[in-house]
Amino acid sequence: MCTDFVAPLEAQIKDNSCEILPGQNMGCWAKQRSAGWVYPTTILSLYGFFANCRVAEPFLTPYLIGPHKNISEEVVTNYLFPIWTYSYLAFLFPVFLLTDFLRYKPLIIVQGLFLISNYVLLCFAPGLPAMTFLQVNYAVATSTEVAYFSYIYSVIPLENYQKATGYIRSATLAGYTFGASLGQMLISLAGMDYFFINAVTLGFMSVAFLISLWLPMPTRSMFFKGKDAAKELQEQGSIQNNGHKGTVMNTSSGGYEEEKMEHGGWCSRGNLSAAGHLLWGSFRESYSSKHLVYWSLWWALATAGYMQIFNYIQLLWDRIEPSATSSIYNGGVEAVSCVVGAAAAFSVGFIKVSWVVWGELALGLFSAVAAGAVFLMAFTSSIWACYAAYVMFKSCYMFLITITIFQIASNLSTECYALTFGINTFIVLCLQTIFTVTVVDEAVLGLDIVTLFIIYGSYYAAISLLFLIRGIYSVCLHHQLSSDHESNGPENRMEVVSAEHF
């Protein structure tokens, strides 16, 4: 990754030294703007690496149910972990709006602070009430992840989106893999206590927070446009003259327009109205295509199941092989699953297939493999078989979610993708909450961990069946339309295109 930054950095140095001559101002400025993506991408990648270096995370459950916190497995499963789900759902929507309104950087700094407080609580706060508050604290930290993944699109030019996204995703994956591997080595080779593992993680979170302070502040938002709100509304034909007074100045040299509003600023009625108009327009564009709706549906359904399995897998491992009496390899398994999953996701770029035709069938087939892996985790009594099944499950998910995100993002603008990401995440949390309330929470069924995984396996089997049926239908329909197109001529092409929308 470091070598890929050399060429852009050299280009930036050359561009910054260019001589501004009459008639060349805009060209030089454009070059500087294009090269300016390197610094924020580097800082954000460093932040992502250290923020995801959570050395203690694969060992959270043994730490909670062990002598340090002395909380029973049933309380952790049916009381403590559900609080995070409920809190995450409560924070997500307001944080999503605040992220764009405050322009990303403040929320990333807040995430760094809450990650620090999260591990301060884990290290030094005793008792169940403190661990209950810990779940709420961690929900704030996870809800601000939308700021991290959206920040880069507000500070770099469009032509550098793909590179910047690749660097950022790689940094987060590398950080998590390094943290899990380091934790496993400290446990297995150095025999370090879980408390000191959490202390090491606290150090990494502190470094991440300090790095976040160096991020440049974005000058624009995706939806809240500040004093340009009236202009946005006017361009889209939705502004009402009685709510805004002002003049418009046009400059012929740059095509620049400036609006003066009676109540200017970020909290003005015009700004909020423009934001609402853009949000609604982005929503309509995001879900106007049937294919995008189906991809988003799989994203929401599968991610809800994945998050439930990720949250409770350590409890299942501890049930099969108790951490109090056996050596555990949670960190090593998480590291291996990340590497294998990353390789599966990376392979997507080399698969030459029409995902519009075969994508839904692939979702169904690999969801079936994931369902089989979850059932194996539930019924096996071998910890190594359970580890292998988890690696298989996570690899299938990362492979499919990569295809899904690519298909959605490649057909939408940045604003629409950000909104789709937020809406899909909200639906994921709603589904997680339904799962948690009905089968996990002690106030309702409060099922044991093995039964929970049987239910999760059945859930993935249902997803698989749904998309297998839909995928077979799509393939048959495509072949039928292709046959009709060949027999009836090119005029049938317009009917096929129009059929893609509701």
C-alpha cells in the first residue's frame, strides 16, 4: 500500500511547485485539487488502522464471564449484549443526520473518544451496571462509523474515489487482522492476562484519537449545503419565493452564483428544506430500480444475520471449549477469517460474469453455503470444526457483500449511495432488534446459545431459498428476453430497459 502512494505524492510535489501564468490558473488549480486527495486519505487510513486494532475484541466474552468481571454466560447472552443492539438502533438515525450536518470530522473525533472510554470502562470499571453502560457507550462508537466511511467522499475529487476507498477498506481490514493476531500471540505465547490485553487496546485507541485531530475539515456536505441551500432548491424547481429574500449575482468568468438569504447559515429553513429535498430525491433514485432493491434486500437480510452471529460466536465457542479450562484461539480464527474473507472479496474483481443476470442466483447459492456453515457451528462438538465453519461463513458473507456494494455503488451517485448505506443499515438494526427482542432477550424467550445458532442457520436457509427462486426466475427471464430480442429485432431493447424500473 505504501508504494501506491509514492507516485501521487511525487505528482503533488510537482504540482505545488508549478508556476501560475496568465491563462493557466485553472489548470494548475485543477492539478493541485486532484493531488490533494493523498493527505486526507493517508490520515484516514492511519486512523482506520489504529481504530480497528482492537487486540482484546476477540477475547471479550472470556473477559466478561471470567474472574475479572464475573458475569454469567446467560446474563451476557440474554441481557448485556441486547443492550448494544437497542442503543445502536436508537443512535443511528440522529448520528447519520449529524454526520452530514457537522461535516464528518467532529463525528470521527467523537468515535475516537468513545472508543477510548470503552476500553477505560473495560479495564477499570467493575460490576454489571458499568458493563451495561459500556454497551451504550460502544453503540455510540459504532453508530459513528458512517462518518468514517463517508468522510473521504467530501474532501477528494470524484476521479480518486475508487483508490481512496480501496486504501481505507484495506487499512481497516489490516488493522483488525493485526489486532486479532497480536492478541492471539500475547495470549498464547506471552501468557498475558486479559486485563493487559485490554490495556494494550486502550493504547491503540488513544493513538487513533490523536490521529483523528489531524484530519482536514471538509468544506462541504452532501445534503446540508449551507448558504447554497436556496440555490439548490431553485435549481430543482422547489423553492418558494416568500420564504427567501435575496439577490443573485452571476459572474461570467466562472459561472459562479451567490445567494444571500434572509436567514442564512446551516440551521436556516432554506438549508433544512434543501437537505430534505435532496434526501427525498436521493431516496427515489436509490430505490427506483428493481435490481437495486433486490441487492439492498439481500444486504439488509444477510447483514442482520451476520451481525447476530458475529456478536454471539464467542459465547458458542466458550460453550464448546470453555476458556476457563482450555486454550482458546479466538484471535487467530478472527485473523484467518479476515484474510480468507479479504481474498474472497478481492477475487470479485477478477470474475467476469454479468451480475445483473447471475447475481441473484449467486446470492442464493452462497447464502446456502453460509447456512450450512451456521448449522455446522450449532451442531458440532469440535471447536476446530466450529472454527472452520466460522471462517467459511465469514468468507461467503464478505464475498457476497463486496459484490452487493459494488453493484449498488456503481449505479448511484455519492449522495444516493450514502443514503442507501444509511437506510440499509437502519433496516439491518431493525431486523437485529426483532431477533434480539424475540429470541435473545431474557424478557421474552431468552434462548440458549446453541438454539440461537439453529435459528440463525434456518434464517440463512430462508434467505438462500428466497434468492435461489428469484435468481432462477431472473436467469430464465433473461434467456427468454434474449431469445425474443434475437427474433423480434432491436426495437425490443427499449422494452427491456424500461422494465428495469417500477
